[in-house]
Amino acid sequence: MLRILIPTALLAFCAPAFAQAPSDAPKPKAERRFDCSKAKDPKDCEERLAKAKAAREKAKKACEGKKGDEGRDCMRREMCAQSKDPGKCEAAAAQRAKIREACKDKTGEALKSCVREQRQKK
């Protein structure tokens, strides 16, 4: 009887020690999406990143206080205004908005499939 009771008791009391804690803690923010040291021209890559970061900060300041759709539209307009070809940027943003609207109620594989279909319709 003792041979059964001891392992059962150990299992019951030690199991919580191996349980994983819920992941409520925020994940650490990634530094960058990619590493410029692996680029063909690391210096050029760093310059492009710095330019993009400055453009984003400028757009953020211009759109300060705007929330939701209004804030998103403002950021898009500001970022496109600073791009090499604002017309092309606006057209691409409009295409993304159209795809987002067409696929808004879908998730998972259905969403991926919908986005693919919408991109092919161009």
C-alpha cells in the first residue's frame, strides 16, 4: 500500500511545480525586423532605416491626437507625402484598404485565401 501511496503523493504535490505560468507578461520588443550587417551594403541599409524612422516620427507628430481610422489615414497620407512617388504610394494604400474591406470578416486560412484572391484581381 505504501508503494502506491508515496509515488501518488509525490506526483500530486510536484505536478504544480512543472506547470507553466500564464504568459501575461509582455514580450520583449524586437530591436529590428532585419539585420543591416547582413545586407550587401550595410551603410546604405542603415541610412535607409534612419530616413524611414525620421519620416515615421515626423508623421507621428503631424497626426498626434488622431485615433482610429482618422489616425491611420493621417499616417498614410503623411508617409506617402514623404515618399519618392506619392501617387504610387497612395494607390498601393488604396489597394490595401480595398483588400482589408473585402476580407474583414475572415480569419486564418480563409483570410489568407481572400487576400491572395484580391491581390490577383488587380
